[in-house]
Amino acid sequence: MSVALSIRLPEEIMRELEAVANLLDRPKTYIIRKALEVYLKEYVDYLVALERLKDKDDMIISGEELREQLDM
């Protein structure tokens, strides 16, 4: 099920959105939906990483140690 959403965008963002939509031959709603999907996924990853950085008990290892643990 889809839900309608109305937003106001600065003219510059609207021009960029239209350019991308034209380039990909897709509707603007498709571009916005995909952008939100990526943003939300990345934002959740960012929040998890931020919480791990704040956790003083979380062990930090070097890249070399990680490769050793993964047998690389």
C-alpha cells in the first residue's frame, strides 16, 4: 500500500531531481523513494556505529588483527 506525502523542496534540489529522473527515464517519485530507502538504511548503520563508538567496553582492533581473525 502506498501513502501520499507532500513536501516543499528548494528549487535547486528540484532541478537536480528532475535532471536525474530525466537521465534515468524514471518518475521523480521513483528517485525519491530509492533515495529515501538508501538514506534510511545508511542512517541506521550510522546510528549503530555511533553507539558502538560511545561504548567504552567495545573492543577496537586494527585492520591487521581483523584479517588475522578472518584468516585472510
